[in-house]
Amino acid sequence: MGKNAIRKFIDVILLGLFFYEVGIMASAGRIHEILGCVFFVLLIIHNVLNKDYYMNLGRGKYSRKRIAGIVVIGVFGISVFVLGISGVAMSKHLFPNIRFLSDWNVRALHLGAAIAVLAALLFHVLMHMGRYMQGKKVYYLTGLALVMMISGIFGLPYIERWYHPVSINLQETIEGEKVDLSGNVLIVYFSRVGNTDFPEQVDAVSGASLMKENGTLYGNSQVLALMIQNAVGGDIASIQTEKNYPASYNETTKIAGDELANQSFPVLKHKLPDLAQYDTIVLVYPLWWGTLPRPVASFIKAYDFEGKTIVPIVTHGGGGAGDSVEVLRGLAKGKVTGPLNVYSSDIPLFRDDVTNYLKNFVKGYK
């Protein structure tokens, strides 16, 4: 097999491997990580075999087509680098002890890099195919490339959010370094679990704020609350509404939107512990419609927080804390610190970030 044949064979494998990796991103696991490493090894071989291209970059004339090709390859290279770095930072199987980029939303970074690689790859392939096609075929190919690129830009985040199964080992997820928080602590959380009658076989996906351990369903806020309790001790309680929300996430968001529009205060099912005995209230809740969920507002309205410190922990799908902390400060008489924002898909690997946040709080974090 000649050099050109080897190059074409590796190119075909790389292209197929990339699209396969994109296809199984929703169920990313050990196979995804192994194939990702294979992809990077083959990419290195690809560049070694094409070293003449790089050696001749400074020679000849720079036509528009050539400049466009260089730009596409540059974008592809940078995106692949970010894809690899973020992949290692997220790894649960091959590189479980390598943890960095803790201040970044690593999963969003990885997804964004994958989209950028997809776009650059399609343009790169399009430019190569354009050498062998003329007339209408070029337009058809360009249209197909644009459709695939747009599908990737909008489809990958959707797949990641709604089809990425979240299975955890609860003890391993919540266990970590202890933090000495002075005074008595109460951890209060609001979660869909405990406020919804889910069917037995409901899917646990990050977009629905759910995760599972051996069939047992947990809410995102619930798991974060357990992490915090593992770190600082204290008591834990959940906010539960008298009327449950629907199992359908879309129906729940509709009801939540109506509650917000009406500025209603849903009736709570249980009375929480007497707050007089606590100095710090760690409040864990999801961002609903860019703000504080109304059941959490009901909880704040029902109690006197004067002299207390409220520590907000906010789970979200891309909106950060929204204006929820401002709303919280408007409702509560106590001191409300700066929030810890947690992207929902990052929660299973967020224990170290929780530790760091609590350490900063101990030092007087605001």
C-alpha cells in the first residue's frame, strides 16, 4: 500500500471515527474515551504523513482559496486541542485522577469544541471535494455541508442535554474533603424528586435534573445537598409542595412559568425544622425561568432569616444564577452570600468545586 493510499485510508477512518464519537456522545463512557484517544493518535499520524503541507506553508502565492484552507485548518487544530484537553479533564475512566479547569464549565467547553471541530471538518472536506466536482454538484455538496453543520450546532447540545444518561455511585459522588464550618448548619434543597410522581422507568438525564443509582432516582439539587452535608455535616431538609408537579419536564416548566407570572407562593407540604437553632442555611435550588423557583420563594416567605446567613447553590442548564440571588435578597431579611453556580451535567464530578467554594465561604466569601 502506497503513502497516498495509507493517507486516504486514515482519512476515511478519522472521518468515520469522529462522526461515530459524536453519535455516542450522549452515552459517553469508557468506549467513548478509548476511541477518543484512538482518534487523536490517528490525527497525529495524519499530520505526520502530511508534513509536506506544513513545510510549504511559506511558499507560493496566497490565493483566497488557500487562505481559507489555512484558516479552516487553524480553527480545526485549535478546536481539536481544546476538545482533547477538556476530554481529559472530564475523563471518568482513563484519566480519573487528572482534574483541572475546575473554574470552567468543562462539559460545555467540550461540547463547544466538538461543534467547532465538526464545522471545520465539514468545510475542510468540502474544499477537498470541490477539487473533483463542478457545477451543480458543488452547490449540492455545499448545501449538504451547511445542513450537517447547522444540525451539529443545534443538535449536539440537545442530544447532550436530553439523552445523556446520568448514572452515579452516590457514595463516591458525595464523598470528599471535610470543611469546618462554624456554627450550626441546615442544608435545604428543592428538587423535582420529592415533588413529582415519576413513573418507575423514568429516564435520568441532566436536562430533566435527574440521575440514578441502581434504579434509585435522585434530583440534582438533592445530590448537591448530600455533597454539602458530607463536607460540613449539619442537618438536611427538602422543600416539598403540597401539590406535586407533572412527571413531564415540559409540563413542569409550563406550570413553573405560570407560577412566576402570577407571583404565586405554592403551599408547602411539610414544616421544616425550627431555624432558630441554625446559624447558616445552605440553600440548594434549580434555576427556573432564569430566576428563583416559586416553591423556594414560599419557603423564604414562611421563615424569619434575620441574623442568619444564607448560602445559595444554584443548578442550571446554562443561565448561571440568573436573577435568583437578587430575588432571594429581596425576600429574605438575612445575609445572602454570593452563589455557587453548578451546570447540571457537571454535578457528578463537582465535589471538589463544592469543597473549594465552602473553604472560600469560611474565609469570608461574598
